[in-house]
Amino acid sequence: MLAQQIVNGLVAGSAYALFALGFTLMFGVLRIVNLTYGFYFSLGAYVALFLTRAGLPFGLALPAAAAATGVVAVALDFVFLARLRAREAPELASLMVTLGATLLLYSAMTALLGSEIRRFPPGLADAAPFVIGPATISPAQLAILAAAFLFALGLILVLRATKTGLAMRAMAENPEAAELMGMDTGAVMRRVSFLCGAIAGASGVLVGLLYNAITPYMGEAMALKGFAVIILGGLGDVAGALIAGLVIGLAEALTAGFVSSLYKDAVGFLLLVLTLWARPQGLFGRAAARRA
């Protein structure tokens, strides 16, 4: 039982971390808490659902959904946030604008698509699980685990070993100085928005496949976990988001397995509170205020 709970915790934690990677990158570079991020999660799942129902293989539907969600993220950032940045509005303004935008987008999605649960085509999400000693793990669970680590590694490599990553880190450190040095900060912001939207869309597809249940508000519940992950790991820290997601997932799974499932959702936030009492900057918050 312990082995299975550990597997379940790692899978859940990987899902939380996968969702939070783009969230923490967006905060680390753009310095905003964009609440529309949960909508991108739901949108990606729906795009992949419709593409697979149209006959497109899942291996192509996943990147197509991620790319489409990234484009939508760039468009929504331009519509809702570009004017605020141009006027140097305070961070609270962007928070309130994206809160209103999120309510609008969720309502519009529900009106267009309905609130009922939708599922991927038969045979796509019900493959036989693998048996590893006393535990079992499904192909969808393996995909979540692999995606979380690969996305985190990819983001770290992009940030540390590419010119685009250097530009993102410069933006995170001092956007005014970066612009004075001749950097096209608008282009960097569009790239960040696209990348974050694509990550959110891909995570929505994989989590939707894992549970085979897609609804308009699936991103809302995940956003709460995402907040806990990025705060626990350290605001703006990619590696911290991965580790914090795994910690919360394991804590929830072990609590559900050995205490009671009634406390499953509470234990992650209790862990968050205890950590912030000891380290207000989060687990990896040494330079989180200015890290991408």
C-alpha cells in the first residue's frame, strides 16, 4: 500500500508541478499573477479533445493544443494587460483585471461547450497499467511524470543556455534597464506569454487524459494547487515549483492513504502555512524575488 501511495503522490505532485511551471515563469518574468492561466489549462484540454475526436492522433493533438493555447495566451495578454503595462499600473490592477477576465472566459466557455464532463475517445485513456513490484502505474501517469521533469529541465535549459532565456532573466531582474539596453521587451513578453500558455495547455491535455474528465472549470481547482506550489517553492523559481509540487502531492497521497481522504486537500495548504512560517520566501526563495 505504501508503494502505491508513493506512486499516486508522485503522479499528483507531477501534475501540480506541470501546471505550476508556466505559472511561476509568468510571475518570475512578467511580475504579475495572471489568473487567466487556469483558463489556458482548460482550453488546452478542450482543443486536444476536439482534435482527437476529429481523428488526429494524440501525439499530434498534444503539441497542436499547446501551440493553439499559446497563441490565445498572447492574444489575451495583449487585450487585457498590455495597456496596464504601458501605463505602469500597479500589480493589483493586473490581478483584478485578470480576475474579471477569468470569470468572463470561464462563463463563455461554459455557455459554448456546456458544463457536462467530456471524455477522450475510447481506447485513448484506458491502456493497461504497468506493474512495478507492489504498485501499478498507467501510461497516462507515466506521461505526467515524464512531462513534469522534461518541461522543468527544458525551461531551466532555455533560461540558462539560450539568448531568449538571457532576455527573460534580464526582464525578471530589471525590465527598465533591459529596455534601456535596447532589448525588445514587448517581444520577450509575447514569448513568455506564448510559452506559459503552451505549458498550461499541455498540462491540461495530460491531466485531462489522466482522469479522462474535461470540464470548463477544471483549471479553477488546479489554479488553487498552483498557487500553493509556486509560493511553497519560491515565487519565480522553476526548480522550486517542481520540488514543491512533488512534496504537496506526496503529502496528500500519504494523508489520504494512512489518515483520511477528508484531510487530503487540507494537508497541502497546512504544509504551505508551516513552511511560510519558517521560511516566508518559500523553500527556494533565496533569490526568488528576482529569478525567472
